[in-house]
Amino acid sequence: MNVVIVGGGKVGRKLVQDFIAEGDDVVLIDTKPYVCEVLQDTLDIRCVLGSGADLETLNEAETKRCDLFIAVTTNDELNTLCAVMAKKLGANRCVARVRNREYYKQLDFMRSALGINMIVNPEFASAAEISRMLRFPAAINTETFAKGRVELVEFNVDPDSILIGKTLYEIYKEIKIKVLVCAVQRGNEVFIPNGNFVLQKDDKIHITATHKDLAKFVRETGVMNRKIKSVMLIGGGRISFYLTKLLLESGMSVKIIEQNLERCKQLAEALSGADIVHGDGTDRQVLEEEGIERTDAVVSLTGIDEENMVISIYARKQNVDKIITKINRESFADLMEGSGVHSIITPKKITADNIILYARAMKSAQDMEMQTLYRIVNNKAEAMEFVVNKNSELTEKPLSEIRMKKNTLIGAIARGNSMFIPDGSSRIEIGDTVVVVTTERISTLADILE
């Protein structure tokens, strides 16, 4: 696939790396000579120096021949204009990053009126993911499939867990709850386990189940799942704005600590149900005065990674139950892995993953078979949702007779309004939603076959 990307910032560079890994041909457009030089040298791509809204530049990048055109500069209006021009030149599909919350309610209109295929709002997507994390406080990360009917949740196996030393078969037999451990991270290794796999302390396990069965699993295994009632947000940026709306709708109380007075006034006017505090969220005295030790969850959302890391570590020392840290640099996210602060949010990764999902679906000849894609276990595995179409080979046999690729399993099947964890006798039917977890690179459901 031929991909043209406008903007070589954090998201643009992440996309370049991801598309190269996908085996696609990438052309980058950027106005900064040093950005082009660095990316050409390090990633061996073609870079065109100039503006993505300049006709000559777009022609030089061969935009009319591209399968996917993506505009991810820091300017919403420029991204929109670039995408519209590319579409007029003949680009097959166009994606634009639009972050301004004033445009949020009219994104559907913008798509239809301007002919842009996909508009990505990184801050809203990040807020939605944080909101899901707060539903299961014991979880490190949580994702949803099949319109919320299936959940994929990451837990840590604590040293005193009753799961340690048992095979997965033994665990399923004892707890009698319909869950499936579909991926395990042990140190730097990743396993797609079978029933004989034995869990050890500090394993990170990914489980698929319904929301109801996950709640039962948490209770039966002794994992902490005290409901979150109060949330403290440090930083009053766009993510905080969207997140506060989501949390207030779910009945949680929200306090935002923001250093900029003018921003505090804007938030107070837009978010009448939240408590807005003008103060420095990195100041220990401010945090103590605002009751950090009494809050159920702290989410660090300032624009500086180092500040978010320090705030989160301090919150851990105050025994806050749930801590979520926004990190922009992936190297810093790796550092936080051993800090005791488990939940990390990276907006550029969320944006890139959403666009890669769209690109994978484009490649599929199965009529948009792929619906959802999540990268899990530090990007070493993927969890995908497919809708089974009438041409699928997987509907002909029970799962026990289907030869699948190594390190690949079907984690859940949704049919109508119900969801079930499959076993060897289960059959896939046309119209089913199937959740696949794998360390292999696949774009269609048929790709799981050996």
C-alpha cells in the first residue's frame, strides 16, 4: 500500500514506523529540513520538503497515486485542508487529525461535507480509554469488543495471588467462570497460553470475558476491585475536559488541578459539575491540601512526562488505589513499568493504532471484516475483532479441527446479543463477531489459518 503522511511530529513518526513495519511504501511531507533528514537517514523513507497544502508538494509526493493520505500536523485546519486537497487530487482514502474541542460535535458533518474518510481526535480517544480503565481499578489496561459486550483486561498476578502455581485448566475448573487467559507477559517474553500453562507471580495476564464474568473473576480471585467514586486529574488540558465529561456522566466526582488561571475559568464554565482548583499539581502541599490521600484515583495529565511520572510516584506513596499516567515518550513508559504505577496512557500510540486499524481494514478484501485492533503486551501481540462474512472458511468445522497459526487463539465469540468463550466443539457462524489474539501479523480472519 502507498501511504503519504503530512507532519513529521510525534504521531507522524510513530505512523511512519508502523507503516514500514506493515510493509507499506511511505512518503513523508514536512516543512522542516532536519525532520526530513533524520527520518530519511534512520527509517529509509522518501521525504518531500514543503507544505501539505501546497499543490506542487502534493504532486511531488505522488498523492494522486496513494492508497491512504494522512494529515497529522499540529494545525487542525491545515490537516483538514490537506485531506480535502488530496482527495480532489485522487487519493483513495484520507485521514485528518482534528483536536480542537469546538469541532468535536460536528465531526460527522465534517466527514460527509468535506469527503474526509476518517477524522481522529487523540484526546477524546485517550479520555475514553482512561474512562474504561477506571471501571476496573485492579486492571492495568482494559479494552472492549463487540460494542462493549466483550472485554479484554490486563491484570498483574500479585505475589499472594491464588492463581500462582496452577495451570489454566485448574483455574477454569475451580472458579467455574467463563473467562479466558489469552496472553501472558513474563519479563520480556510473551505467551499465547494453552490449558497446561502455569501462572507465576508478577505475570501480566490478559483475560477476555463479559463485564459480568470479569466482575465475578475479580471477586473469586481476591483481586482488588473497589469501585472508583472520586478522581483527581492533574492538568486541565483537552484530555481532562473530555474525561471529566465521561466521568461525571458515570456518577464519579471529579477534581481538576490546573496551574493556568485562565484555563481554570474556561473549565469551570464548561464543566459545572466538576471541582476546578487553581494550583500547581506538582506541588506536594497543594496535593495534600486537596486531599490526594482520600481520593480513589489520580490521573496525571500535564504536558510534561517527567511531571506526570513524579506525581504518579507520589500518589503511589499516598496509597492511592488507582493511578494512571500520561506518557508521550515510549522510553519513559518503559521506565514506569517497574515503578508500581501500572496504567500508562500514550495518546500518540492510541492515534497510530486507530489509523493502522483503518489501514488494515482497507487492505482486507473481506468487506471491512476487521472492526477493532488493539496492540497489547507492549506491542508484542495484537487483539483484533472480526465480523465473519459469508466467504469465511472458518464456518465449515468445529474449532478443534481448524489448524491455526502458532501463537494464535480465538478469545471470544459474540453472536446476536450473547457472548461466549469458545472451546474445541464451538463453531463459528456467519455474522459472528470473533476476537483473535495473536503475535502474528494478520489483516483478515482467514490469515489465522496455518
